[in-house]
Amino acid sequence: MADSDPATPRAKLTAPAGALLVSAFVVATCGLIYELLASTIASYLLGDSVTQFSTVIGSYLFAMGIGSWCSRYVKHGELRLFVRVELLIAIIGGCSAAALFLLFPLIDHFRITLYGIVLAIGFLVGLEIPLLIRILKDFDFREVVSSVLTFDYVGALFASLLFPLVLMPHLGMIRTGFLFGFANAAVALAVLFALPRASGLRGEKVAAVVILAALAAGFFASDRLQRMGEVAGYGEPIIYAKSSRFQRIVLTRRDDDLRLYLNGNLQFSSRDEYRYHEALVHPALGRVSNPRNVLILGGGDGLAAREVFRYPSVEKVTLVDLDGAMTGLFRDTGTLARMNQGSLSDPRMTVINDDGFRWVREATDRYDAIIVDFPDPVDYSVGKLYTESFYNQVRRLLAPGAMMVVQSTSPLIAPNAYWTVATTLEAAGFVTRGYHAYVPSFGEWGFLLAANSPIPIEARFPTGRFLTPAVERQLYQFPPDMARRPTQVNRLDNQVLVREFDSAWSRYEG
């Protein structure tokens, strides 16, 4: 009867078992890192971060469930299989970020590759915990299950904090992948040496050492691999590439054409950026009598500020841009500072590196002109800067008689998105007037003037390389294919602008 007594003591956890529990923490951390890497890369390369994170995480968890379900068919050799699973995860997960960046510009059906990698890693990760529990079956079951799950959940929390705060800003995605692949392989090797019953697994030991060496080599070659992927993707010689805490900054140069890309999206070409920035700044400032205090939201390259400083009356410019790496690059690099004519170092300039959405809510100054030069609304984190809530906050910062201008994507390629910005500004109480200019690097590009009172017809501004009074008067004419159409208001709770933008540009880019 004693053998059937539920109170019969089972073996307590020993040092080798403790090593397995530590491995549960490591593999949980690695598993979530691979999930976050795939989601982040998908949002960088495919846009619409909410959709990408949702579908990648859903696919990953589904594959984990299949892996856990399939573990029931393992009848023996759990330790050998666990080691092999760890080595497979090390190879696939460790190389996943590098593979995705290198393959993106080379293959037509990138999503198949992306989700194939996600499903493979998820399936293997789903096998890990059931195998660990079965390896520890000779110990107290309740203690084993609670300990394994505790280490698993703590590892997930650790990964979720480590990824955005340390790994992304300091290592980047490719190096992070190799690092955690190395960790998975190290777990396999540690288990092989920690458990006496693993003494016969000599082939696995050799494989673990080889994989560790390969992943270490990949870690140290990460910059070169990322550069190879970017060269293939951009098709232009790269002269600068850096991952900041917020974005990937890439500069390319071919002959006299210097181009800036943020997360793979073109921001300007030095050959024609003057067209964009003259069209952005002068229709607004030219309708303000003696502008003195100007606010620029975005515009971390200092090129819009360059145009603002052409007005002798300007006494103070405040530029709010999220990324200090961006403003520092365009302030301190000679070639780039010459492009913006030293605007970021001008004594009248105050640069604030902060989230524009938060900063505007706390701001109290009044401005004679506000230049809104944010990136296109490719995802919801940027889309919030085009919402009615945001424009309501910006509106209270306008001084009497002040003007605001918003860059508003292409009214030719994405007319619904363009007019959504106009509808949203009007819902916030602005009077608006749309216009567009041809910029060869972008095509037809749209802008919107906004004010608290009727917008003057005539503008007075310094003549530029592109913009003259005669040219400026022509910008307000919209042909039928760009003409105004009914659109919804972009609000925080619907973000219709992001969907309209993504739909239009997806069709245009094929």
C-alpha cells in the first residue's frame, strides 16, 4: 500500500537537475527573442507593425502548440532529442535575422520564407518544455513542473525587457540573433557535460562545438552581413549605416547623389531635396508677417530648418525629433552639415530629442509657424502623429495669425491617405488648403496648409532654386486623379490613415 500512497516522497532536485532548470530560463529567453526578432524584422521590411507583430506572434504560438502536441509521440531518448532540438534552434534561430535581411531583396515570396522560419522555430521551441519535464520525471513532479514553468516565465520577462532596452540599441538584430543562437547551443553543450547519462552522446558534443564556433563567427561578422543585405536591397554604395534605439539609419552615395533611408524608406535625395523642402516651408512662412518663433516637428536632418533660417525675422527655432542619433549625425558630419548649412548648430536653434506626441501635449509656448515634417504613416506608432488628438494639441500652440504645414504623402499614389490628413485637420478645427509639388525622387508629393483663420491667398518668400511666386500659385491646382474625395477622420482608436497609406503604396509597389 505504501507504493500507492500519494505522499510517498520522490527524489529532490539535484545539481544536474538544477542545470536543466537554468537551461529552461535560457531557452525561454532565446525563444522570445527569436519571436521578437521575426516580428520586428517583418515590421521593418513589410510595414504595418501591428499586422506583422500579430501574425508572426500568432503563427509562432500556433507552431509551439503543434510542437508540444507532437512531443507525446517521443517514447524514448528524450535527452538526445532535447540536445538536438537545442542545436537546431541554435542554427535556425541564430541565423534567422541575417537570413531574412539577406534574402529580402533577392526573393519574390519573402513572406513564405519569413513564416517558414517562424513556424520551424516555434515548433522546435514547443518541444523544449515537454522534453525537459520528461527528462526530470524521476524527481518530484510538482516541484519539477512548477520550477520549469517558473524559469520559463521569468525568462520570457527577462527577454521582453532586454530586447528593446539593450539588444536593439546596442547590438542590432543580426548580432542579437547570433548571440542567442550561441546561447541555445551553449545550453545543449552544458547539458551534455552536466548529465552523466549524456556521456555517450559524442556526436552531439562535436556538433555543439562546431555550431558554437559558426555562430561566434557570425556574431563578429554581423556588420558585414548586414551591409551585404543593405547593398543588395538599396542597389547603391552605402557610406553610413547605424541602428539607433529607434530606427536603422542608412546613407548611400552614387556620384553626386546622397540619399537618406530610415528603416529602408527613402527620406531624401540630395539632387532634389531642395524642391521638397522649399515646397514644405515657404508656402507656410510666406503667409506669416515677420515670423519670429518657429516650431519644427520631425525634420531631424535640419533641411527644413535651413529654409526657415532664410527669413531674417526668425529669432528662435525649436526642432523636436525623436532620434538623437539622427540630429547628431546631421549636426556633426561635415558633408551633411553643409547640406543643411549648419542649421542644427545655429545659435537660434534648440534641438529637443523627444517623442513629438508627448512633447506637444506638455508644450506651452506659442509659435508663428509650425512645420510638421514627420515620416510617412507606415505604422501606428507614426500614424498617431497624424490623428485628430494630436492636431488638437498642436492647434493650441499656434499664435494669432500663425500658419502650420503638414507633409501629407502623395496625392497621386495615395489620394485617400492624403485627403484623410485634410479631413482630420479640419475635424480638429483647422482651415486647410492643399497643394502638391513634383519631386523626382518621390513623384508628386502633397502638403497641407492649416490655420485657425482663413488662409491668405498670396505668399511672400525668398525665391529658391525651385519655388518662385509664379510656381507657388500653380501648386494648388489638383487634376481629377488627385482631386478631393470623401475620407474618414484619422483617430487614435481607428488609425484609418495607416491602412489607407499601406493599401495604396502596396498596390503601387507591386
